[in-house]
Amino acid sequence: MTENLRSLRLQGFALMIAAAASFCASAIAAAQDSVAEFYRGKTIHFVVGAAAGGGYDVAARTLALHMSRHIPGNPSMVVENMPGASGLVMANSFYNKASRDGLSLGMFSNNLPFEPKLATLGRNAQFDLSRMFWIGSPVQDPLLLWVLTSKARTFEDVRKSKVLIGATVAGGDTYVLPLILREALGAQFEMITGYKGQSEIYLAAERGEVHGMTGGVSVLYGTNANWVREGKAVGLVQFGLDRTEQAKDVPTAIELSTSAADKALFRFIALKFRMARPIALPPETPADRVKALRAAFDATMKDAQFQQDAARAGLEPNPVDGDGIAELTREIETTPDEVSGRLKQILAKVGN
């Protein structure tokens, strides 16, 4: 009798588990159907806070070619460039004007997650990144400072003679990173601003207006790989935690640093390049669509066709998912004040 009762209880428990699993599966399927129904026949507007032709643009367009296949309902995806003020124009517009229904994606400047720690934008920052939903970054892309029309061929060379570096605006990476190298490591850089994007600076370097610039490793070794093969362009320093495979002969700023304070400064800066191309959805986007787009991003990163196209575009697909971007933002926020304070002091010299 006891054995029969125990058997009946086990059978009942098994039926409960099966029913719960069936309910969950039905709920997931219903949610997926709902998301697919919403996205079917629609267009996602993928806004990039940078000019066409640069590293952000290349990454966004390569992703957009494939991501829609992994979104329920297979919506089309259109990339729109919104350059200006090192990504600030796009961030303000996206946060305040983008649709909250899951049809707006944004690729932000990787400077912006540092704003809560550095507070350099003040009232100009009309956004709150903590309310965004992070989707991920398709690459980790440390920037690299290179020269084309210069006698300098090593970092030691630029400690001895002036080198003209092309830049967009005084607050952008193309200006700020050479400035930090000048202030921390003694590089004799003079930044020339006014260019609309990286592609214009490439042309300026070819014309001899400037000697070089700070740009994406993937762009230099992809779009302009012939410069490297022919020995015209030489990388002097890169800004990641480690050397990239593409530029394995170029030292990092951390390696060139001799003091603990300098190394800590460049490790802090390197965090932004781990989230190289951060993508987010605006506040109030429905949770099921956030989940679907995160899953679509993750699936795209494993897609063989995406990986092949990324390689052809000069990208090294080494993605960070949405949770990873959120963790990096927390790491930035918990960096010791003496480290972030030093960077803030250097940034105060922008334009001087």
C-alpha cells in the first residue's frame, strides 16, 4: 500500500513538472509569436553617433546586414549616421526622441559611459545611460595612433620632435588620446582639429596636412591595409589592455608607462575599448522586445556569414553581450577617484 502511494505521488509530481514545462514552453512560444507579429514588415532604425566610413559605421553596417535574420518577424534594418560633438548630438537625440517600441537601436560613443564618473559634459548631457537597455558590442576595438607622412617610426621618436595629429573635435578620441599621451608620457603631439570624420583625416594624411591620427585598429588594418603592407603607415601605440592580433607589433600605452599611476590611468582608459561599439535600446522599450533583440545580437555574433563579412571589413569579432556592457559600466563607476581625477585634470586641458 505504501509503495503504491509513493508511486502515485511520484507520478503526480512528474505530471506537475511536465505541465509546468509545457506551460513555460507555451508562454515562451506565445511571447515569441507576439514579438514576431510586432516586427513583421517593420523597419528598425539603427542610429550611429559617428560619420560614415569610420569604425563605428563599419561595425554597425556589418551587423545590420545579418541581425534582422535572427529577430522574430525578420524586420529590415536601416543604418543612419548622426555625427556631431563626439557622439553627444546622437545621444541627446536618441534618448529624447527615439521611439520606445523596439524599432530604434543606437550605437553610442564609448566615451559616454564615462560621463557619470568624469562629469565633463555638464548640462550638455541630456541623457541617462543607466535607463538604457544594453544590447552588446560586436567588437572590442582598441584605438591605435599611427603616422603616415612622418619621419617618426617609434614612440621614442615622438618624444623628441613634433608630430601633427589630425582630429575631429577637441573633445573626441582623435584629440583626447594624443593629449593624454602628451601629458602623461611626453609625446610631442600637436592636434589639428576641424575634420568631419576619420575618412577626412585619412585623406589629410595622404595630402601631408597632418602626419597621422588615432583611429580604429580594424579600419587601419582593414580599409587601409595597403598602407601597412607597403610600410607607409606605422602604428606607434594602441590603447587596449593587451595588444590586438592585427597590431601585435605595436605596444600598448600600458606597456610604455613606467609608473604605477600611468599604468592605472591607461588601464582605466582601456575599459572603453572593451565596450568599443556599445549598442542600446532607449528607456521604456518593452521587455519582450529587449530580450528578443539581445538574443538576436548574441545569435548574430555566432553567425558564420556575419563572421566572414566582419573579417572582410577588417573587424575582429570578439563581442561583449548586454550584461558584459553593464558590468563594464559598473567597473568604470567603481574606479578609484585618484585615477579618474587625474584623467579629469588632463581633460580640462582640452583645447589649450
